[in-house]
Amino acid sequence: MRNLIACEHCDLLMEYPVLNHAQQAHCLRCGNLLMSRPKHSLQLTLSFITASIILFMAANFFPMISAEEAGFKNQMRLLEAAYAFFAYGEWLLGFIVFCVVLLLPFTIMLLIVYLLLPMIFYRRLMPKTNFVARLVFSLQKWSMVDVYLVAMLASITKLTSMVTIELGVGIWAYIAFSLCLSAALANLDKQRFWRYLDKIKCHQILKQQKM
């Protein structure tokens, strides 16, 4: 069964396709896209993740918005978005915002770096690579930074009618971070990752035999 792949739409079993760069495989029965192999997909994922980490730090360090009314001016950073709910006693909302906006994206980024950096540059596998990879692919669907970004922009639009709003460096960094993280996750092809992992395992076995 290892050399077979099933179509997600019609459940047709087919031989696992071997693709070159920029090729795609479609189901013989329904034409559904089975898998694709974008050129340098894992390298692009690592590049976008590196940019995402830098932009994520900038979004936490610099103010996102500044609100001014009657001479009083307040600034908000990304971390303070979750803290504001805790301050007003909304513990559940604060916890959800903290996990979805801060903890989960940062965890995914670190885990991807943990996986891809040694694989791409050193052709090595870190401990618990299989477990970490499955965790990343499971958490990938829960990344909602784009949803939070849309909600935040909608809130800012409503606030402009009540107070004077100035957009800071942090919000532009967060917008760029959302785009880079979305691009990284879009380029993280599951099938491509597991096949590359198998290649590295074979390379390590051959290297040990030569020694």
C-alpha cells in the first residue's frame, strides 16, 4: 500500500506518481488534482518562514495603531490585543486570541524551521522529525492570522468614525507577516516533504554503509 495513492474525491487507488519539478498528477477517473511538485517548494517555505519570523517580531515590537481623542493618545501592540481582554475580565476571549494570534503562529514557524533548516542545508533529520512533521500538518489548518487581520482592519474602519486613528509600523509588519506566512504554508507540500524526508534517510543509510 505504500506505493499507492487514493483520490480524495472518488477513492480511486493508483500507483504513486513520481513527479519532476513543476509537474502535477491528476486522478484518472475524475480529474481531481492528486499532488503537485512545485519547484523548490520546501526552500521557498523556509524563506517565507524566515521572513515571517522577522516580521512577527516587528509587529510585536512596534505599535500597530495609535488612537487619539480629546488630547489623550493610546498605542496598541500585537501582544496587548490579547492582554486587553484579560484586563477586562474576558479570560476565554483573551486566551483564544493569545493562542490563535500569537502562540499558534509562532509555534508553527519554529517547528517548520526545526524541520526544514537541517534537511535543506545539512541533509540531516532532527530528533522526532516524523512526530513534529505530523504536528505541523495538523496545526496548519488552524492558522488564522488572515482571519484576525481582516477582523482587525474592520474594527479599525469602525473606530475611525469615533477617534483619530494612526496606523503604526506594527500593523504594516503584521500585514506583511500574514502574507508571508500564508505563502509559506501554501508552499509546504505534504507529499513533497515526505518524499524528501525518505531521500535523506536513504542518503544517511548509504553514508553509514560507506563508513
